[in-house]
Amino acid sequence: MIFEGTVHKYGRDVDTDVIIPARYLNTSDPAELAAHCMEDIDAGFAARVQAGDIIVAEENFGCGSSREHAPVAIKTSGVSVVVAASFARIFYRNAINTGLPIVVCPEAAHAAQAGDRLRVDVVNGVVENLTQGATYQADAFPPFMQELIGAGGLLPYVNKRLAGEECQSCR
């Protein structure tokens, strides 16, 4: 799984309340959540984000409440992967469960600037900043996490397994 896109850069301690503000939690419609993604920290994000773009953040991305709406909003907005110096533990798990690839790579997160182009290989744990000509090593996704992401998240993965199907997109 290799993702390439333009960086949307954020600082540290980006909490789930700014990823998807609580006033929009009266819906679970992914498209509606995506329309309001990041609006309290970056009002133009939803209009500016393109399919395949990449969020890059400093430490503790996704801190705050444990709402699954946050990774759903990010994924549905078109973001292909989130690279951060670190993630809040519950956000990390929610991201994997909803099929949003996330990569811990402090060096890449600190060096990247808004508008840079990144290529992220989650299988081999490589983050390339194509704009700056730099390459960083991150932890690779273990095979079971690759399968979860490739299936689209935990529920699609389980449904495929119960139906006796293998995750072809992971191979």
C-alpha cells in the first residue's frame, strides 16, 4: 500500500473535537462528517482537500474523546493516510478499525511543510518527502493491520472473513 499526496500540516495535540466538532455528532453520515472535518482548526480544509491528500501532524494527534467519527471524517474527506510524530492511543485504534492508514514517523512529521508532496509506503514503513528529497523510516504495518486497512476497516474485514473471502486488496 503506497499513498502519494499533498500535505495538510497541523501542530501538536490536535484533538478529536477539532477533527470533527461535537456539534456535528448528531449524524453518522460519513459525507456529512467529511464536510465538517477539521473546520475548527482549518476552516477551508473540506473545500481544499483532494482525494489522496495526506494529513501530517506533530505529537498526540487525535487526543481527546474516543469518537470513531474523527477517523471516519478524515478518511471520507479524501485523506489517504495520516503521518504524525505520535497518535493518541484510542485514535490509533479507531483509525485502524475504520480503515484509515496512520503512520508514526516523528522525523517526517517535523520536517514536512504544508503543500509538500509525500509518498508513504505503509508496508515497508517508508515516508518520502518528494518536495524536499528526503526519506524517513517508520514502522511498517504488520500483515494483520495491512489486511484490516486493505479490507476497509474492521467490520468489512470481519464480514469478508465470515463470508469465507480473503482480502485481495491486501495481497
